[in-house]
Amino acid sequence: MLPPELPPLPALTRAEAELIDRYLDVVDLLGRINPARPGDTYRGLRAAQALVGKATALRDALTLMHQRGESELHAPTLAQALRVLDGERRAARVTVPPRSDS
């Protein structure tokens, strides 16, 4: 049985697609670094080291958009793309988990 098909990505410029990809790269690394999540320090250290390069790539994607005259982010379209790419779950790893009253 095949997994359900994902909804299609909205139409994005190449620069917007690059922005979304680089943003999610940074979010994934921040989720690995999050001290409120279980894990070991080595994993967090490796993620922090990689974060520098990914943050630079994110900055470069935004710079390119600005240079091309894409001065506004179309939030509804970009939010839809993030949802299709599982951005809500990925970004949730960056937050502090809910308190467990056990």
C-alpha cells in the first residue's frame, strides 16, 4: 500500500523555494540543539557547528530575493509550502515541550 499523496506545493519562485529549504534546514538544526529536548551534547554540538553554514545560506537566499526586487514575503503562500513540507512538526521541535505533570 502506498502512502497518501501529499498536497502539491504552491507555485514559488526559485528564490522563495530556496528560502523555504534553507529556513527548514535551520529549524531542523535548532530542533537538534534544543536543550529542552532529550539527546546528547555531541549531537547538539554537531548541529550547532552546522548551523553557521545553514544560517549563512538562509541569509544568502534572503539577500538574493531582495536583490531581485522580491521585497515582500507572501506569507500565506510560504506558510502553505511549509505545511506541505512538514514545517509545523519540524518547527515544534524548537519550542519548549509542554510540562508533564507526572
